[in-house]
Amino acid sequence: MLVFIARRLFVSIWVFLASSVIVFFLSTQVRDPLAEARALPDGARENAIAEITERMHLDDPILVRYFRWLGDALAGDLGTNRQGQSVNTMLESAFSATVQLIVGATVLSIVVGISIGVISALRQYTALDQTVTFVAFICFSLPLFWVGTLLKQFLAIDFNDWLADPEISPLFIGGISLLTGLFCGSVVLGDRRSRLVAFASSAAAMAVLLAVLSATEWFADPGLGPVVVAITAVAGAIGFTTLVSGLEWQPPLRAALIAAAIGIVAYFALDPVLDNPQLPTIIGLALLTAAVCFGLGWYVGGDLYRRNAIPATVLTGLFAGAVIFTDRMLQSFADYSESVGGRPVSTVGAETPNYEGTFWESGLDSFGHLALPTLALVLISLATYTRYTRASMLEVMNQDYVRTGRAKGLSERAVVTRHVLRNGLIPITTLIAYDIGTIVGGAVVTEQVFGWSAMGSLLFTGIEQGDPMPIMAFFVVSGGAIVVFNMIADIAYAFLDPRIRLS
Amino acid sequence: MTQNAQPAGAEKTPAAPAAAQDAAAQGMSIVARSQGQLVRRRFFRHRGALAGMILFFIVVALAVSTIGAGPIPGWWDKDPMATGQVVDAGRPTLSVLPEFLGGGGLHLGEHPFGQDNIGRDYFALTMRGTQVSLVIALITGLVATFVGTLLGAVAGYFRGWAESVLMRITDVMIAIPTLLIAGLIGVIVAGRGIVIFAVFLGLCLWTQIARLVRGEVLSLREKEYVEAARSVGTRSRRIIFKHILPNTMGVIIVSATLMIASAVLTETALSFLGLGVQAPDTSLGRLISDYRTALTVRPWLFYWPGAFIIAIALSINFIGDGLRDAFDPRQTRVRD
């Protein structure tokens, strides 16, 4: 294995160097960097040309310029742009903006995409499956820049207008409830009657919920409140236990319910701490939650159920924490909305300039700026995950060992989570790694549509000014991500799938 | 009730006569079909693929017949580039709602997709953009498929140093983000026309097909019939083109189709960013980019090109899906 990794690393470095030569050569050819200087009036012209030539070493052959760049880059200096500004400084802010943009989008599309793919595979050839397939095909075919602009219009501008008078029209309530009902009705297995019951009850619940939210003008001043937090935490405990171990055994469920109860107590106990916390406090609390829940699962689970109780408890604890976090965030919404003039969903940039507020308010500020680009990115990559997960699940579900599992009387949950899901997700891991590699370079369009000055802006300045340095900085990050994550994908695949022989 | 013959051709396998007697005893008849017939049958039973095919032909027919191609004039009398009087704030005159439903009846009107701010007919403009985007996507797809197939087949068949070199070249191409290399090349060849642009775009996008074809060839070259061909002294070129590539046709055709769909999206995205098709040419991506600020005042200028991009990409994706099902011998769902 070590030899394999070492060889893979060696090859990756050479591949990366070779592609950097190509990119460097191409980026010296895009445009004449002296075009603006040549257009200057006599007198100023010669000076400007000489200055830029000197700064960019235009008199040297391209190979010499490349090796000068390579030497500097290996020492950690990515050079200066045509104006003489350090590219490293430009890269720092651009990189952090791009990371902000893609992390949320990637995590969301992985989680949602895989879930939908799994459901779709488990209900193969039903109306739900066919709808998912059709929607996935539409998502495959969407031009990102077009969708992004539409989202800006309808979700940002129109949504902000709507927030001024947040009343949901009956037609909208009816539509959403119908969709919810159809979804739940088609997920539930069983005869026509149980499907109808699922359809009717979920649709009615959704309609009542929306009507209440609309009547109380919840959207203008949202929040969850202790009751909803408590119900959600308990529901989370039951849900995670079902998923991890099933409800037949007591200890895991007991451990998870205790974790939920602790969460509810913490909701009140932590009130002063959560008024205006710092980011480290939140991270510390999350780690503490995980540790406490781990111990709880270990203790309550006992020798027999430890393996199931620990993941169920930790998931429940973190979920309860996330609910409390969301509640806090929502409670600051009214203040935040007022401070940005009633337009919380933003269409331009990564943050409101010069915005100052509590932790929750600046959190909302980032969220309001991230919402639309994230949604656009998710829409596009969701489809890939859904399709791949579905195909991979279906392939595993036809294997003999799955039939054996059913034949020896395992519950459907155990078959699906332990045998199908585990093996079906192996190819998805590599897909995720490849995808993360390409998304850094692929986010350029989204950044451009939503006016983020991120990695894409380096590329565009470079092209506009005929300047290789910013382009190379863009390449180092985006191409580097591709090479590194492709390597990770190969290694992970060899590691996860014992059928692969390393020779 | 008929029963499909085995894809490899029933008459060649020794089990076939027995199966035929068996089938005859049960009152069924066996119809021998060639591989091509089987694929065609499966394809045309795929509802999505059929719908995609029809939609694609409608778009192509519309784009070609309306404003014509080259010297041949089309039936639409307006020129995409001719400016004119802006009528009714440039609103579209297309009407599809019949009169008894409160609409204006079924007609195209003077400017079905409206006019832009200098009075150009947006229907003609969209058709011109569609033509350009289609031509670029087709050329890109063909070039990428050709290069990818050739490199993949050579690498897979010869193994050894040829494979190492070709696959490292593929790795190097993969390491460069598509938008980066395509954008740089797009700017470098700007102004040389759409065909050159499309060829170079194809030269950026062949890596996936090369890997796929190589994988297929790697497994096919170990087959007995290839060994037999080699043992009677057949030259490598003939083995590759006569014996191996025809058997990888399914994979190649499917990925070529999907490549065309993604080429449409890549080209429009590049043109949107200003790195692709340059004026005076236009494409669907350029149209959206040119009129992106018009969304609030003249939304139709924004909607139509997007709708055509989706129609093209969606229909080709569905055709590709149908082809994949049709070529996959493990496919059992769409048989009678």
C-alpha cells in the first residue's frame, strides 16, 4: 500500500508540473500585456512599456519566465501581477471566498443527493423514481449562469419583497401540501390504503403548518421556541436510532433519548452563553456534545449495544445542537432583516460591506449571501450524486449476498443500511473526491453570476491583462485540487475495495 | 408472442436449435435479429429517448429552416442582424393560447420572441444563436470522440510505453480545469470563426472518452478472437479497426452523445463569460450574456435562449440515456 501511495504521489507531481507548463505557455499567448501601454500618448508610452516589460520580464524567453515562476512558486511566492501587486495577497482573499462558497454547496449536494438516490433506488420504477430521474435529467441540462440569474430574480428580489408582507397565498399552500403528500405517499410502502393515509395526513399537516405560519406572520420574525426544539430533538433521537440499530432493542434508543433530553436542558442552561458567542465557543460546544454523547452511548449501551448506541447518541446530540443553533439564528432574523433594509437575501458579493453585528447577525449575513450561489451549485451537482447513488445501489441490491441477508431473516433496515448502503457507497466516495477536485475550477461561473470576487476573478484579470501570474495562481489552486483529489480518490478506492489488487 | 434471440446472433450458438425446438413446442417462434436491429428496437421502445429525439429534430429543423443556412434562404423573412423600429416596447407577439381560452389564437405574429432594444428580431437572433451553438457542439463532440477513441484504442491495445505516454498525457489534460484551458484557448483563437473554436474546444474535452475506450479495449484485447486474428498474422491496425473498435461502438456512441450535450453547456458557459464565441457571431450563451440585465424590463430576451439551451441539452441527454440502455446487453427492462 505504501509503495502504491508513493508511486501515485510521484506520478501526480510530474503530471502537475507538465500541466503547469501548458497553462503557462497558453496564458502568455492570450493577450498582449502591453496593449494599454501602447495606446498611451508619446512620451508616456516608452516609459510605461519599459516598466511593464521590466516587471513581467517580457524580454526573456517563455521557458526562462516559466522556470523563474516555478522557482518562486516552490518557495511559496506566486509573483506579482502587471501592476506589481503581490498575487499571494490576491489569492488569499479569493481562496477563502471560494472555499466558503463550495464547502456548503458540496456538503449539501452530497447529503441530499445521496439520500434522494437511495430512496429512488429503494423504490425503483415507482412514480417517485421516475420523477426523480426526470428532474435529474433536467438538472443535468441546466445552464448554471441562466439558472443563477433566474434565482436572483425570483428567490432574492421577489422573496425580499414578499417578506415585507409575509402572507402565503392559498394556492401556494395547496401546491406545497399536494407535493408533500405525493412525496410521502410514494415513499411509504404498502397497499393503496396506507399510501392514501400517508398522502392525506402529510398533506394536511403541511397545509395546517403553512396556514399557521402565514397567519402568525412567522416569516417576518421566525424562531422555533422550546416546544418545537424539544419535539425535533426527540424525533431526531428516534429517527437516528431507527436508522442505526432499529427500534427492537432498548439501550440504543434509551441512550439517544437521554442525549435529546440533555439537549433540551442545554437549550435553557446555555441561554446566557449563546447570547453573543464567538466561533470557538460554538466549535467547543459541538466537540463537548460529541464527547458527552460518546460517553453516554458507551455507558448506556453496555457491552452488547455499544456499537449501535454510540453513533445513534452522537448523531442525536449533534442534531439537537444544530436545532438549537438554527433556533438562535432564526431569532436574530428580524433584527438582521431590519439592519439591512428588509432585504436579507442578497444577490451580490460575499458579505454586506462594513456590516457589524452579533455572531448570529453576521452569521445570517453570510448565510443570506451564500444562499443563492449555494442553491445554484447544489441544483447542478445534486443530479450527478442522485444518479450515481441510484445506479450503484441497484447494482449492489442484485448481489447474491443481499439475497442471502434477506433469506436468513435480517430486517429490511439491516439489509439496506448494513449490506447495500455500505457497499453501494464505495464508488460514491471516489466520485465525491473527483467532484471536489473539479468544483474549485467549476465555481467560476457561479462566482461571476453572483458577483463574488473569488478565484474566478484572478482568472479574468489574468486573461484581460495578458498576465500569466494570476492565471497560474488560479491554476495552482484549481489544478492542484484536481490532482490531489484524484490521487485521494484512487487511494481511497484501493483502500475501501479489497477486490483491487495493488501490483 | 416472440422471444428475442441472443444478441450475439442465435444461429451461431450451438444451443440455438435446441432453444428453437423448445420454443416451438410451446407455440412460440424465434425471430433472428441482427445486433443493429436489436439496438434499434430497444432504442425506439425507450419513451424518453424517443421524446428526446423528436424534440431534438424539432429544434434542429426550426433553427435550420427559419433563417436558412449559408446561401440558402429560410422561410422567416427577418434578418438576425437587421435593426428596425421597436414595436410595442419589443414585446413578443407569439401566441399559443386559443381564442376560446382568452388568448389571441395560434399565430407567430410580427416578432414571435419580441425585439431587443435596437429593434432586432429576437426570433431570428435566437435561431442564429441556436445554429451556432449546435454546430459548435456537434464539431466539438466529433473531434473529442475521434481523438479520445484513437488515443484510448492505441493505449489499450499496445500497452507498454505507448500506453504510459498516452495515459500520462490524458492525466495532464485532466489536471487542467476545463473552464481554464477552454477559456484560454477560446481567447487565443477568438476571431478565427466558430469552426476553429469548436475544433480546439474538442481538443480540450477528449480525456473522458479516451479513458473509457482504453478500458474497453484492455478487456477486448484478451478475447480469444483477437488472439486468433493475431495468430494468423493480422496486422495491429486491422485488428484495432476491424475487430476491436466495432465492439466498443456502443460505449463510443453513448459517450459521444453525452459529450455533445455537455459541449452545448460548456460552449454557452464560455460564451457567457466572454471567453467563447465573439461578436459578430452570436450563440445562445452570448445572447444570455448580452441581455442578462434585461431580465427585469424585457424578460423574454432572457428566457428564450435559456429555453433553447435546455431543450437541446435535455433532448440529447435523453437520447444518450436511450442509447445506453439500447447498447447494454444486460438491459432487460425494455424487452418484450
